[in-house]
Amino acid sequence: MILTGVAAYPLDKSWLGREINKQYLQEVKELNKKYKIHIAGEGGEFETFVLNCPLFKKPLKIKNKKITGESNAWKMEIEVE
């Protein structure tokens, strides 16, 4: 699972495409303490996209991406294969 959108301070463009893993969770926990960012993004802080799970026949691969936004509101539109 990766981040495809962010909409909260201090999240910025650099968060797009990040995999949700142990390092990510540690960083989001720190942001929760400091800025009250919800760890699961329940306040609309971020959007995600699943690239692989047991229900899929094969993992999805990002073919193309388009990033738009400004300040702390960014989105990454992706095309997968």
C-alpha cells in the first residue's frame, strides 16, 4: 500500500508514493504526537492505494504517475499494469 494523496500540515509532496511499512508507521506516530495527524488518515490527512494483496492474481505495478498540488495538499494520479 502506498500514499497517493496528502492533505494536512506538515505532509508534503515528498510523502507521495511512500510505502506503508514499519518506518512509515513510526514517523506517523511522531506526527500524531506533535500535530495530531491521525495514524490511519481518518481525518482526511492522506489517501492510499493497494498495489498487492492476497486477493490479487499478481501485484500491480505503477506504469505512469502525475503529481499535482501545492503546500500541504498533493495528489498522485497513477496508471497501473
